[in-house]
Amino acid sequence: MGFADPRIDRVTGRCLRPLQEVLTTSIVAGLLAEGRMPNGSIYEVGANRGIWACYWASVAPTRTVHAMDPDPRYVGIMRKNYAHITNLKPMLGAVSSASKTSSYDDASRGTKNGGGMRFFPLSAEARSSQLQIYTIDELFSEAHWRGESLGFAQFDVDGHERWLLEGKPPLTPHP
């Protein structure tokens, strides 16, 4: 089967509910369906193959859904598998408390160029390339997501939460 996502309805092209993390998925889908989720884009950081991003894009077709992953292999899989879902925007990168460009090995080892980040799994393509690491504020204030408001964010950063939020004031919605 390769990397094809079996959770796509082959008739409608919509993504079906992921089978993992059922409680979170159900709560967020319910809030979206009832109009109780704040207006704005949806962000999935640590998207892997984009299963949740695809589902959010299917249940909220009027919202932009950004799916960021540090592995170029997974970003390529998302672009291929979900090309027909126009409100899903895959992006290569990672989020931490400091903006930098680093090799994946340096970022994983915690050297001065990285920060003790861990990536699971890591493809050979990723190990041979550079990783752009962004801060949350940078993503919203610079060219990437400028002018967009935060409706919902899901951070699947495999224990990296401390580096993600370290030294940050409480997050508030950007205008």
C-alpha cells in the first residue's frame, strides 16, 4: 500500500476521521460542526503524513489548514496524496523557541545550531538536508501566515513542548 492514506473516501475525495486520538478528534470536529471554534485557520505542526490536517480540511472546507512537518518525505507525501484538497497547505519546517537553520543531526543532538529537538522517524532525505526552524510568532508575523488568525492549532511535537513555548508569554490570538 505504500504511503497512500486509506482514510480517504474514494467517491467524495474527503478525508475520513482518523482512527487514532478519537477523543480529541471528536471534540474538535464537534466544535467545528457546531460553529463554536474561533474563526481562523487551522494549524497542524508535526503533521507527519497529514492525516489530521486532511480531516480538518475536509470538515472545515472554508478554512485554510496548514500542515507543517520537519521531514521532506512526509511533506511530499501530503502534497501528492492531498493535492485535490485545495484548502490544505503542506509546509516543510519545525517550530521551536528560536528561529534558525540547522542540520537535522545538529538539531537532534542539541548543539549550538539546534536545540535538543527529536524527530521520529527521520528519512535519509531529511538527514542530508537543512531544517528551517521557526518561532510561533515568526510564522504569524512574517510572510508565512501573515494576516491569518488562529482558529485552532494542534502541536504533535513528540515531547518538544518545552522548546516550543520556552520563554514565550501566554499565546494570544493575532489580529
